[in-house]
Amino acid sequence: MEERLDAALGEASETDRVVIEKGALGQVGEVFEGCFGAVPAVIVADERTFEVAGEEVERSLKAAGCTLAGRFVFPVHPPLFPDSEGVGDLREWLRGREAVPVAVGAGTINDITKRASHECGRPYMAVATAASVDGYTSFGATITEDGYKHTLPCPAPRAVVADVDVLAGAPERMTASGYADLLGKITSGADWIVADALGVEAIDRTSFEMVQGPLRRWTAAPGRLRRGDEEAVAGLMEGLVMSGLAMQRYRSSRTASGAEHQFSHLWEMEGLGHDQDPPLSHGFKVGVGTVAIAALYERMLLKDLTDIDVDGICRRWPGRDEVERRVREAHPNPVMARAAVEESLAKHPTAGELRRRLVRLTQGWEALRGRLREQLLPPGELRRLLAEAGCPTSPREIGLEWESFRQTYARAQTIRRRYTVLDLALESGLLEECVEELFAPDGFWGGSSASP
């Protein structure tokens, strides 16, 4: 692990040090001093993560001779979300203290601290309390503003410390959530292969391999993760950290996020699971999205795309005004509609551009189909892996109404400009047909495989 992380850190632009070990909380002070020198530190946590690790982090900082300039501890009730309100509260508190924040927590604490630190013009450090997200080392923070989820630019932490003892003791649902997020790299990798093959976004081989190379090994033992096996948990954390480092290198979440995340982001912006206790995790939504997108790929790979009606598709291709009308109809919330229109129009090709893309598709489909079959796992196999890890695998399990889930296939395509299988299916005239097949009585979601 150490050799792989060292190589990845050499490719990263912002993170200098990562420690994933048993007993690593005791190294926080030494790591902080090595990265920041004599600058004071402040602890950022919530009540729960401070109890789990915050006090030991403070002891380690003091033992290393670091100055502590205070602590900012969010309450656990009401539930904390990574939104502009939380960022603003922390930002204003930090501005009164010349100190480097040490984020002690998981995804929400890390994203809020990352963005608030950036807005104050200072670096920060992360101490992970759960292997639950890949955002610890990513280049940006996913923050909700005015009801719309954005990945806002801001540097990754200078250092990350993850104590395997703490990670293994985290709630089972948090480890399962991290596993689902990591398993989603299978479909996001396929989406990048599609974008590369169609000339939309070329694969950066080093960034791609940082995630995809070891991915099958990181995701091979979900049952051991569920049992709290320390070696498996350390491997999961390595995979999540490496995913973030790849995002740093490429300066984009393309390395780790595709259509499965578009499903999750849509549901999150619409508040799915926010009223649950605890709130439904990002990873659990990604997991269901991963199964859904793998099922769409399964249908697409059965099609003969060498024989699509390019002329007919291009004649019927809608103009920008029609696209805007359809997108606004798909999103009743005006804030979401406005942002979705911007994203959809940013990637909407002209009829001439579409023709060139479809000709390239028909000529290269057999080779592309082979690459995708090598990359993907069947949706049924993904469901089995997720279930072994303790993750939900169907829309019913995350509280999603059946018709709303069906509509997600079309609506999620509109919220991000990133090219994915949703765009491939739409542009080849097959999205509606494939969704009908998925929800038919003998289809993946219409048949017995749709049961939890």
C-alpha cells in the first residue's frame, strides 16, 4: 500500500502526506508539524466525531508541541449537510483565528472544512473517522447552494491521517457507503471509455489506471468489510484515497464519477433520504445508481449500433430551444431547472456534430463494445456485492417511488455536462427503448431481480 500511495502522491498536486495505519491518530501531531510548521491548529468536528477521535487528535497535537487555537464542533442534531450555510458558519469562525484547520470526521465535515478553508485562503488537514467517501483527497468540495449540488473548486488537504482502528470501529453503514462509492468506479470507468471512444474526452491513462488498475482488488471482499476486517477496511480506505488523488491529478471528478453519480446527485438535490435517521448516505444512492447504470449498459451492449439510422436521428435532433423546454419540464424546481438547462446546453451538439459522433460510433462500435464488456460487471453481480457489504440495492430500499426511479434515467442526463452512457443512449435514439426494456415484465427492473 505504501508504495502505491507514494507513487500516487507524486502525481497529486496538493496532498503531500497520507497515513493509513493502525494507531495513526498518535501521528497527527508529527504529521501536522511536518506539513505546517509552527502554525497553530484548530479542530473542526461534530459532536460525534470529536468524541470518537477529536480528543486524541488534540492530545497528539499537544504532544508534538503544536499550538491549539480552539475547536469548532458542529451539533449532530439537526443532521449536518454539506451546504453553503455550514461553510459560511465555519468560514466566519475561522476568519477570527490565524490557524490551520484539522477536519476530524467523514465526508460532510471534510467538504465543509475544505471549502471554508479555501475561502479563508489557507490550507487544511483531514483526519478520517470512516472509510465512507472518496472526497477526502479530491480537489473540490461538493456543496449544496440554493438547492443545487455543485462541486466547488478548492484544494485538497495537505495531509490525511486515517487510523485503521477508528475506521474499523465506524458504523457498518458508513463503511458500506464507502464500498458502494468505490464500486461505482466500475460504471464511471465505462463512461470515460465511451467518452474517449467518441472523441468527447480523451482518457488520461495515468489518472485512469490510478483508480481502475487496483479497483477489482479493492472491491473483492465486501463480506470481510461488513465484519470489520481491518485489512479489508484499510484496502477500502486506500481505494477511496487513491480515487481522490486521481481527481487531484486530472483536476476533475471524471476519474471517479459518471452516470451513477448523476443519479445520486439528482436524488440528493431533491432531498431523498434527508428525513431519514440517520440521513441516507451519498454512497448508498451511488450504489443503487451503479446497478441502474450497469443495467442500462447491459441493454445497450445487446444493440447493434453499427446499423443505427444516422440520417433519421440527425433530422429529428432537437434545437437548443426545444432542449431548454424539455429540461424545464423535467425539473419543476426553478433553481434546479435553471442549472440543468445550463448543463444540458453546454453539452448539446449541433446536428452536424452529432452526425460526426454517430458515424464514429457506428464504425467503432464492435471495438468499443469489447472494451466495455471487459470493464463492466453485470448488474446482478453488482447487486450481490453491494448486498454482501450491507448496502441497499434497489430503489425501494432507499425510499424511492417506482415511477420516480424510472424517470431518473431521462432526468439525470440533464443535470451534468459530463458525457456518459445516458448521452450515448439518448444520442443514438435508444434511451427510451432501453428504459422500456428494463421495466418490462421480463426486464431487469420489471422482473424478479428487482426485488430487494
